Amino acid sequence: MIATISDPASLGSLIRDARRALGLRQPDLALSAGVGVRFLVDIEKGKPTAQIGKVMQVLTALGIEIELSIPDNIKVTDARP
């Protein structure tokens, strides 16, 4: 499935929906992602200033990968490891 994320609120909704679909409670996901429950609550509410590294930890714990759509006029080197 591909999801388009346009703002912190839509990212938070996606995280909440994925967590619920996996049958996880917030404390369970927070523990497996290595973040605090308060942090998870905040990102699920769409906190715009959440730390990107911690958000990535949550996404990884949910099995979600990020793929960016880059316009053709922007040349970047391949960021894959």
C-alpha cells in the first residue's frame, strides 16, 4: 500500500491506524520502538516538531518504510545503503 503524507497530522493518523491494525497498544509500540508513550501520543496527534529520528524508529517498529517522490529537475545521489 502507498500512502501520501502531506502534513504531520496525516503521518500521525497513519501511525495510529497501523498500530491499531497490528493490535498494538501505545505502550507496546513505544516499548518496541524505544520511545516514550508521551512521544507516541504526540506524534499520533500530529505534533509538527517531533524528532525525525524517533519518528523513524516508530515507523521501523511498525514495518513502514519511507519512499520519497523527487521531481525530475532535482538531481540527488542514491541515498540507499
